[in-house]
Amino acid sequence: MKTKTGVFDVLNVSLMIGMVFIMIYPIWYCFIGAVSEGQDYMRGGVYLWPRKFTLNNLQSLFFEPVILAAFRVTIFKCIIGTGTALLFTTIVAYGMTRPNLKFKKFYIAFIMFTMFFSGGMIPYFILIRNIRLYNTFWVYIIPTLFSVWNMIIIQSFIRELPAALLEAAKMDGYGEYSILFRIVIPLSTPVLAAITLFTVVGHWNSYFDSMMYTSSPALQTIQYYLKKVITDPSMTTSMGSSAVMQLPEIARRITPQTLKLAAMAVTALPVMLIYPFLQKYFVKGMMIGSVKG
């Protein structure tokens, strides 16, 4: 049976196509600039496809020790920060679902209070210095161990698990940690995958913590380095100097502008590659954690 296409459908599809183009084109523009020959790109007119394709811009990035160090810090931050935050938040979320937890109402009220109120940036900075996290790698990890919002989502999912299953495990002699790690966590893969994606993207895109709570160049993240490259012209002109010294033949094929676009493209690529693998879990986890909760 044929369905009639109305004016609303045409306008709706056109609007969606326009929104998709608006969101995707800036990313695509970074990628075509990243693989364009520098001098040719500076002539202008490169909008949809590079006129002269080259990988020299991307190649030159990996000759910069500062960029490699920033990538290394960011990768370790994502792996360690995501793993510890997921473990800690899941343990708290599971504990909040247990009916025999003492002082549960107090814990919930205390946790929810911290979600809406904070001491402010200056007291937080003083706290970071007093507990000696300032200018250490652990300033990226310890303050992000727990998220109230993520805890609420995981808690809502765990509450929907069959209570009879958990009670049967308890009757079989399982302790709380055994129930958590052997039953609850394997059954909570969808919501944990969604929270993993949230946390990884948050760690990867974060630059404020590196800017505020570190002063050592060895601890700067790739996003903070990219921010400095975009806002500081002197940083832009110095990019690629190491590559030119080692590979003089690429000097004419790279420019500060194409190197800047290459840095943006390389920075965005990891998250774009991770998302397709977690997308099916992401949608399912968010729907269950929000609608049923």
C-alpha cells in the first residue's frame, strides 16, 4: 500500500538533511584541510575535496614531541579515568539499590545535594592544592571517580533486574560483591557501555582541568594543547618545525593552517571511531536507564 507524502514529511526530511550537513561539514572541512597540500590550500577554494592530496600534514604531527606527549597523557587519562570511574560509580549505584543498606536516605540526600550545589571554583582549587593533587596526573583521575548523574542512570537500570535472580544468588551463598561482579555487571552491559562512552568522551574532550590544575607541559592533554594552538599564533607558527628539520622536502607541502586542521582532525578521530562500536549499547542503555527508571 502506497503512503502519501505530505508537505510536512518533505519539510521534515529537508530540515533533517540540513541539520546533518551543518553538523558534519565542519568535521569534513577539517579532514580535507588536513590532507591538502599547504600552499595549494592557502590559495583558497578548497571546500568539498582537496585539490592536491598529501599526508605530510598528518605525518609532520608525529614528529612533534609535545603532541606525542599530550596524546600519551590523554590516552592514559581516558583509560585509567574511565575504568576507575565506571567501577566506583557502579559499586555506589549497586549499594544504593540494596534494601538492607543502613542510612540509605541520608546517603541519597547527601549525594543529590552535591549534584546541585558546590563550593565554587576557588575553594575547589584550594582543595586540590591542599590534598596535593595539583600538578600531578592524579588530578585527572581522583576528582572524576564518581558522577551523581551516571550513578542515577546505572541505579535505575539495576533496579529493573529481576529481584528473584539476586535473591536466588544470595540463597546460593553469594556475597554482595559476588552478586555485583558475577551477575549484576554482566547483565548491565548496555547501560555500562553508554556510561563508558559518556566518560571517555568527557575525558578526551576535557581541557579545563589541564589548564587550571597543572602547570607542567608534561601533563598537558591534547585538547589543551590544541586550544593553545588555536588561540596563540606563536604556537601555530612553531608547529611542524621538528618535521621540517628531519624531512626538509615537506617544508613546502605544509603550512601552519593545514597543520592546525590536521591536529583538529587527529584529535576528533578516536572518538568518532569508538562510537560505532558502542552505539547499539548506547541507545539501549539510555532508553532503559531513563524510561524505566
